[in-house]
Amino acid sequence: MAIEIERKFLLRNADWRKGSTGTNYRQGYLSIDPERTVRVRIAGDQGYLTIKGKTEGMSRAEFEYSIPLAEATQLLATLCLRPLIEKIRYCVPYADRIWEIDEFAGENEGLILAEVELETSDQQVELPPWAGKEVTTDPRYYNSSLSQNPYRDW
């Protein structure tokens, strides 16, 4: 079974932007049941279907499959819950790790989150100077939650 282990942080400043380029993401949810989420995503020009299990601490089961772009587009347009998640994802290297910085748009505009994936839940990670408050266990920052309770409404 594939396991996703990640930590999430708010950002202190925009120093992470230096030299980084991003990829446009659009994603929506077919299911946001707490026991399982089913997400459709378009990243750049590639479609994905992702199934995630219940989050426990900072980890959960995750299965991701490539799907044709036309099918992902149709699923987002017709079956996914609203609002969709829109963001630009930047991949920023720091201390032998790749940090994913999500700058949200649309109904979540103004929110910027940094995520780092780990191999084990007790793995130590050097935090970059631009990483701020940790929000790993705050469910408001889950993308599935943002699709139902957008940041602009907080």
C-alpha cells in the first residue's frame, strides 16, 4: 500500500520565490468522506485520479493514477464538487528535500502553503527560513476542506 506522509506550513515571507517556476493545477473532489477522498486533478497538461484514505497524524494511504486529460477535464466540469481548487504549485529544493509550495487562486486566493513529503512520520527535516507556523494537523488546510470551506470565507 502506498502511504503519503507530509507536513504542511504557512509561509513567513516570499523568499522561496527566487528562481522558482510553477505549474497550474485545477482539482476537484468526487468524494470528501473523512474515511476516503477521491480527487481529480489536472497538473499542467496531465490528468490524474487520486484516492486517499483517512488522515492519521501526518500520514494516509494514497493511490494515484494518470488519466487522459480529456477525461479529467470532463470529470472536473461535470461530476466534481464545487468550488474547484485552483493553484500554482512550485517545487523548491531546500536541504536535500523538495518542498511543494501551493499558491491558491479562485476562492482560496491569498493562501500559500508549503508541504514536504517524508519517508517516515518521525523523520527529522530541516525547515527553510521561509517556513512559518506548522498546520499539518489542522483540517482547515486540507485541500478537500478548502473545496468546501474556502479560505476567503474564514
